[in-house]
Amino acid sequence: MGRGFFRNKVTYRVSEKPRNTTEINELISQQTDINPSFDLAAILESDPTIVRIGRVRRSGLVGEKSPLSEWATEEWVNHHEREQPEKKER
């Protein structure tokens, strides 16, 4: 099982709603018999359809090696993006 397998699983899950790095790591661990020892953030960043939408700061789990970030698909972000109000000129 390579990067493509994990990327497909992750893309499917983050297309439903944003997920954080720990949730994605847990998903991979539950659906495979391996303990992922790869840089999950690097794999997610290399996928053009997945975007980092923010860091989770309310948790004490943010580490230096693998930051706890939230991820979503570009399609999800575009669909849920708020429209910017038009500025009225004075």
C-alpha cells in the first residue's frame, strides 16, 4: 500500500467535512494493519485537491514534528466559502 492508497482514503474522508491530522492518522491506522510512520502532512500537502485550512490551537497536541492541522478538499472549501461583503464607498 503506497501513497496513492492513503491519498484516496483521505480525500474521500475530508470531502465529507474537514478532518484534523490526528483523525486522519487514526482513520489510516483503523483501516490498515500498519502503523503509519510517514509524514502525513507532506503527503497531504503534495495532493493538489487537499488544502490545509488551519491549525488546531485549542488542543495541547500541537507538536513540532507533525502539526495538528485541519484539512479539507478544495471542492469543500469552495462550496463552504463565505462570500465577502461588498464595501460601500463613501
